[in-house]
Amino acid sequence: MRTGNEPATARTPLRMRFWLSVWGLLWAVSGTAVFALAERPGWAIACAVLSVAVMAHLLVVVHRLYEAPHDRPGRGVPPHEPDRGDGRRHR
């Protein structure tokens, strides 16, 4: 059921983003090595740039995973209404 407040209560699937980033990093690094060995410098540079971008994303995801675990409830806790500061929930 949609409540209309999904952007305020959305949770990012950080573990999924972590594993997809690891997968992408493996492919980008492999592509860099393969294209470098095949003497295709343009493609090797493109894969190297992609590797750097994926590594930056991976670092952001890891930082968010460990920055404030107390703010993230477990998997069994449903999304909640955001706190508006006056003790009441926004409706």
C-alpha cells in the first residue's frame, strides 16, 4: 500500500549496492587488464576510468554502511513516519 511519503521513508539497499559495486569493479578491472594486454589503449583507459568511478561508489557505500548503524533498524522493522520534531507523526 502506498502512503505518499515514500521519498521521506525510503531505505537504500546498501548491501545490494555493495555487492553490485564489487561485481562491477571486478569486471572493470578485468576489462582494463584484458584490453591493456590486447594493446587496445582506448578501451583500457575507458575501463580504468570506470574502475575509478566504481571504486568511488564502493567507498561511499561502505562509508554509509558503517557510519551510523544505530539509525538503520533491522530487516524486520517496517518503514516509519519521519519525526517532525513536535512528538507527533506527520499524516
